[in-house]
Amino acid sequence: MAAALLLTGCDEDTGSLGISPWQDAISTSSGTYGVVSHSIINDIVPANSTACYLGKVIDPETGEAISATFAAQFHTFEGYAFPDEAHIVQTDGHLCDSIELRLFIKSTFGDKSNPMKMEVLPLSRNEEHLLKESDKLYTNTDLETYVDEGQEPVATKVFTATDYILSEEQLASSTYSSNVRIVLGQAIGDDIMGKFYSNPDFFRDSYSFIRNVCAGFLFRTAGGTGTMLNLEVVSMNLFFTYKEDAYPDSTITAICRFAATPEVIQSTQFKSRNLDKLIDDAHPYTMLKTPAGICTELVLPIDDIYAGHENDSIASASITLTRINNQEEVAQDDSYAFGIPQQLLLVRKQNLDSFFENHQVSDSQLSFTTSFVSAYNNYTFNNIGRLVSYCQHEKQADMKASGTTEAEWEAAHPDWNHVVLVPVTVSTATDSYGYSTQVSVNHDMSLCSTKLVRGTTDNPIKMQVIYSRFADE
């Protein structure tokens, strides 16, 4: 243990974990401390991401419906140009042959053969209701405020997750991607092309396109229960026919594709009710529930950790959260079983909102991520020692600067030692040397739910701490 601490030991400066000189002898000690926990509602989650959901299902834990509606804008390539208007082959006065929306399905929760109904409404181009890049969007944001008042749907679609119009051979083809096709009126396509011919500058970039041509669409769940789609890509395809001077006797059929990409806004609104009954402190468990639902809050025993160890360094601090298997898991239909959150973020409660709003990644000091280990049915944060040290030093420095007593300071900062566990999705990038780096940490928007063993005063969660100090201290 001492040899390991020579490599991993930390000094009292939380900005840098010091490595002890080889010539210095180190003494070590350890302690076990209790962590209490409880569930908290977390239904206001940033929702400006590439994850889109559509549908309605019944939450087996609350008996209430969870519904999802989403809005999507479309990206255009800079300087995109249609052929000269004189070359467009019009049919019955239409510039556009047809126009459609495609919702490509990444995964489906529930019954793939269950009929669902959606309505498609155009988003407003009026400045008062325009969906802007600066808007802060959350899972409880009413996306219909971005639709002009009195606007009727431009399309209604009854669909199933499995397209039964296609043959089994087509559905099994490696070139087929599950999707929902929505046909729009030709007038919408005519309007898009007409806007280009009236002012090509409207297509110079996505900013101009959204404000002058097409602001996007709202996809609203309008009927059916039992299916939730996780959409990977949303595209708008406009078909037209034109001629080229070099081939006056031939016509060319072309497609102009606009896609919802990270360059523009996509946002999902979730509606769920009756979560309060799941966070009762009388339960022997706490919960993790997504997409916008429940998190687990932990109170770190920092005062206890430092009692009698004021001059020691925290070499390591680890905590394991044990999952409780749901009783209904075995009997439940897999298609309706909520998943287990696979990755968790541990972050200070006071930094929870800013972490996601500022698009941060874990820094292994004030925030940490870990993965679910199915073999042990738990989540383990192996070393949050830097967080423990940071909180203690922050408290001591602020008390000294403000001239307050410990009781006064803690009363003014009730969450100073509180952290929150949040289900997340983590994206990484690997460099040429094989090292992985986090590039994004976002709220998990899938349908997940699990229970963790609760830490109480009488039966707390165990936190293991290892201290180190130089022998002459």
C-alpha cells in the first residue's frame, strides 16, 4: 500500500496531486465512514441535443403516461444552389415534384407493431416565436410556443415502428434503415424552391435558411400508447426534375436533402407525472430514473473524514452504490422493460445545472463518471479523494476569509458536501496513441430506471478512505 501511495498520494493542494519524494517515508492509515442518500426530482433537464424522442408509453412504476414531442430544425450546406429556374421541369405549375420527411429510428421502446399517430406543425419564422440558438431548452419546455398561434398541422401520420408496407426481405436488407416517412404537400416544396429563386442569399447558411425559408417542424404525439421512438436522424427530402443545356432531350430527377444535424437545434419535450411517490424517504432505496425524472443525492461525511486527520492527505476515497434488482424484471416483457442506466455522473449538487449548461466533461476533481458493472450489480467511484479535499479546503478558506464560525458557514452553505448521481451518456475520442478523452457528457434521455440501496443514519453506505502523511509530520 505504501508503495502505491508513493505514486498516487496527494498533498493538501487540491489543484495538484503531489507525488511524494522517494526519500520521504510515508505512513498510511484508513477509515470507513457512512454516507446517507435520498432521491430527488430532476425533471428540468437541458434538452438541446441530437437526441430526439417521439411516442407515448405507460411508466410501470407510476402507472402514468410518459409522452415525448420534439422539434427539429434543418441544416443547409453553405451556398447551396438549385439549377436555373428556366431549367426546372414543372408539372401542373409545381416547381417541386414531391417533398417528404424521414424519421430514422435508432431504437424502439415498446411494441413495434403498435399503431401511433403524430402531427407535424411548422415552426414559426416570426421573431417573437422563433426557436433561437440562444434559447435555453429543457425537457419541460413547451415546444408549442415556437409554433404560430392557430397553426394547423401540415401533415398527420399513423405509423408503426415496423413498416409493414415493405416485405420481410426488404426489412432484413443490410441497406434498409428503419424509418417513418411523412409526405408533405407540394406547396411546401414549391415555397422552399421559390424562396431560393427570389433570393439565393436565403440559402447561404443555416442561420438564413431557418429565418427566411424553413424554421423546422414540431413533431407532436397525437394518439396511441405503447411505443417510444429514439430517432437517430431526421431529414427533409425535396424532389424535383430539371434539364441541362447539354442534354436538351433528357430530364434529370434530383433530390435536395436537408438534415437535422448538430449545427442546428433539436429538442425533445417529455411529459410525466406522479414521480413524487417514488422519492419517499420511507423507501429502503433511492432511485435513478430517466429521461427526466429522479436522481440520487449523497451527503459526504467530510467533517468525519477530517476529524483527527487535519494534517493528513486524502490518498484515496472510494464509494460503491449497490443496485437492487426489480422484482418484476423476470416476468416483464423485454420490450417494455426500462433499461439500467449504464453510466453515471457524480457532481457537486451546486454545480449540477452549470455542468450541463456549459457542456462540461468530468474533470476527476469536482465531477466523475463511472459505468455499471453487471457482474457485481453496482456502480463504483474508485477515487473521489480530490473532491473530498476540495470541499474541505474550500470550507476552511472561506471561513477564514469571511470570519465566520463553522456552524455559521455550514448554515449559509447547506449543500457544500452534497453530490448528485445523474445517469448520463458519455462520448469519447481516441487519439493515434490509443488514449481516450471525453468529448461530451449529456443527460441520458432513454427510458431507464433502477433502484440503489439507500444509505441511512442507522445503515449508511460505506465510504473507504486512505490517508497518508510524511513520517516526520
